[in-house]
Amino acid sequence: MSERLAVNLPGLSMKNPIMPASGCFGFGREFSELYDLSLLGAIAIKGTTGEQRFGNNTPRVAESPSGMLNSIGLQNPGAKSVRDNELPFLEQFDVPILANVSGSSPEEYVKVVNTLNEASNVGAFEVNISCPNVKTGGIQFGTDPEQAAMLTSLIKEATNKPVYVKLSPNVTDIAAIAKAVEHAGANGLSLINTLIGMRFDWRTKKPILANEKGGLSGPAVKPVALRMVYDVRQVTDLPIIGMGGIESAKDVIEFLIAGADAVAVGTANFTNPFACIEIIDELPTWLDQLNVNQVSELQRRGVVL
Amino acid sequence: MKSVPLKVVRNQEIAEETYEMILSGELVQEMNRPGTFLHIKIPSSHHVLRRPISIASVNQELGTCTLVYKCTGEGTRALTNVRPNDCLQVLGPLGGQGFPTEEPSTDQEVTLIGGGVGVPPMYFAARSLSERNIPFRVILGFQTEAAVFYEEAFKQLQAMDVTIMTDDGSYGEKGTVIDALQNLEQPSTYIYTCGPRGMLKAVKAAAQHDTTVYVSLEEHMGCGIGACFACVCKTEDETSYVKICTDGPVFQSNEVLL
């Protein structure tokens, strides 16, 4: 793999700017049977909570034009099991882990960080203050700048590892939340999480998702994500991991132009389980077309203000 | 498990809103377990989720597999427009556990119960049992005559008996597969079943205690490979869950909460 694609972010020394997005890749086991996970720039593992969670009732996914709604409800085996079973499995791969941290209370977030902190392959934490699918916590921390800042400082106190905060698009001013968590000490930002949506079954006249509402992802949200990366880039120099509907190398370039430093690929892993490595393969050709030698040349230079 | 293009040989309506699709390609060589499924990419960029469709039969000599699917929404509607010589991106075969057709011995008997679009995997199971000379009978339930398919195909496999039930009595006998199950003179050692969740629940309840019941579950799926946690089902004791795509889709009925 060429140096052309390398990207260095706090805690994440990436061979390329591509990582699978949290929640779309489990803890990597299944995809490791399809390809070598060391090819990835990083891996954002599934949102982890203090104790194991069984998640919401099914159906948990529903398709929509060029997108999908999900309401998994943070099903995961809990921080201890992730530390003892999942992270050791990932150690065989030469790839930094971005550990996604979720919870219902500030104490739970801190507990997860404390539990995962010693894992040597966790390069950084991604604080999920934007999960739309759980009743308490999650998104409530992501829609109020003060709460977002409070949670960020608590987590910063609990770890020396870099902390990325994953922002919700379900706000009127995402830049204000970005500024608030930056002041609270965040080392980077991930955006966007899913947009809250609904679909109904015309036959039964009921919502398709058992949880009624879910998070919209996929190409349908890409323009929203690009706009938000762009808006946030105007107010901060923090590293940004951009995501929302990426399914090709061209999409990656678009996010870099908008202001992202690296990207995460989510829904596309379901459409095509080889999406991440195919995008990585295609990226050099796109750099050639732009007469760009290194990915880093695109970072923060694409947009002329 | 691979993701490869398979060539469409045939895609025809065989009953009301029910299509039979024959695909050919090397991947067919890996399809050997009844109850497993293919995760098919809908050939349109509007659709980001693949559709899980169970395998109805395989012909290793011709290198083809047959799928039967019901047109229930926009994705399967798009699939009906696929023509011979088109290619479909197929991930599979998926499923960690199919119908264990190697389990019964020739002195035991299996009852296969299929409801509507749950019939296709029962046909694959029937072929497998037939090859092993395991005696089996078949009970198929449909809403109405226009929806009936594969009756003759099952008969050709030398099933002991093929009973067709329709909700409205327009074909076969009026009633449900449960009525037919309860009319059996002697309970079989095994029941294999696939269909709506309510039907599976009723089959489980109606089965004799010494009958081992295997159910094939259906659910909206995301990745199909066990990573996304979309298609889970609670275990019967409600202390855990199983992933339908990788732990199933076939489970012994006392493993899962139906």
C-alpha cells in the first residue's frame, strides 16, 4: 500500500483515510472472513455500553429510497466482553481501533472508557452522543451544547487517549455543538450520525420499524452530511472523520473537499461487503485524476472560501 | 461465502406475485444445504439493502440454482424485471444452520410444512430427504388457489403424501396447515417448517412432545453475515438472542422465542 493514502489523525495512524463506520461492521469478525482487516485505515467498532444490551425489537431495519432506517438499539455484549473477547481478536490485525462509546448516563460512558482504556489497540475513543435509537442517553447529550461539553470533559478526564465526539445531524446548528465539544477538550469530531426518520407499511398502517422511528443512512443523506462537514470545518481546525452515504472513492474525495480528514463507510458495507477495500483500491486513480500526489494534500484545501 | 455475479437463466411468474428464478454460475457448487439462502443485490442504485432469498433447489449437473420469491415490495418488484442473461450480484450461500436432513434415519419420518413463500426451502429439504430415502410427507398452506405452486414438484419426489390447504378453500382443503397437521394419524419424528411467524408458533404448539421441530425464520436483514444485529431473535428463555442470518436461519423450535 502506497504512502500516498496515509493519513495521521490523533491516536489513529492510518494507512489510508477509510474506516468502516461504527455499527456497520460489528467488531470485525465477520468481515475478517472476507478480507484482511489490516488493509483498512482504521476500524470504528460497534457502540459499546457499560453492560450488555439486547437492543430493540424487530424489524430493526427498513429500506428507503437510496437509504435505510435502522433501529438496532445499541445491541452489544458490554464493555468487559468487548475488552476481553473482541479487542484481543482484533489485535492480530495491523489496524488502529476507534472504540465507540455509548451509554445512558455520564457515569456509564466513563465506565466504558475506563474498561477499554488499557486495550493497546484502541487508538482513540469515539463518543456516541448521537444514537437516535435508545430511550435515554445518546442523542440527548448530542443536541444540547452544554450537555455535550459536560460529557466530553468527563471523558477527557478519564483517558489520555484522543477523544472524538460523534455529532448528531438532528440539530439546528451542528457547528455550535462542534465548538462546544472542542472547548471541552475533544481531539476530533465524527459526523454525521443518522437522521431520525420513519416509514409506514401501507397495508398494516403501522410503522415498519418495531421501534417506530430509526436512523436514516446511506446515499440519501450524503448531501446533508457534506453540508454539515463543510459547516463544521468553517468553525474548527479539529480533525473531522466524515461520513454519510459514502459508497465510492469519488464520494471520499467529495468529503475530503468538504473538509474531512478521513472518512467512515457505513451502509455501503451492507450493499457490498467489500465496499471499504474496493474504495481503498480505487482511491489512487482518483488522486491521479486530480493531479494530487497525497491524500493529505486534499485535506482542508479543497474548499476555497 | 463469496459475492459474485450469477447469470439469470429464467425469471418467471409461477403463481400470483410469486416468481421462480434460475441462476447459473460457479457459486452454485457451494450450495448444498437446504434452508440456507442467498443475499441478492437489487439491480438498482435506489436499493441499498440486499434481499435474503432461500434456495429452493440446486442442479449441480447444470450448475444452476432455483429461487422462488414473492413480490412484496419495491425491491422484489425490481427483481421481477430482471431478464435472462442479466447478472445479479449474489452473496452466499448464507446461513450457519439449515435443515438437518442428514439427521433422520430411513425408519423415521419427516413432515415438511410450508406456508406461502415459506414453501421454497421445504422443497430443497424434500429433495435432500428424497435422495437419502427418508420417508416424508408434505403440508403446504396458501391463501388461495392462485397462490399455489410446486404441488406437482413435491409429488414427483415421491412424498408419502402432499396436502394442500387454502385459507379460502378454493383449492385443496379449506383450512390451515395446522388443521392438516392435527389430522395426521401418526406424528412424525421430525417436523421441518418455514412460513409466517404465527404459523411457526402454531406448528410448535401443535406438534407432539416427542416430535423434534425445526423452524426456518425470516426477518428484515441488513448485512446478512452477522455484523449488523438487524435480524436477531430472542432465545426461548429470553436471556440471550440468536442472529437469524448466521446462527440460523433454521433453529430447533425450543431454541428461539417465536
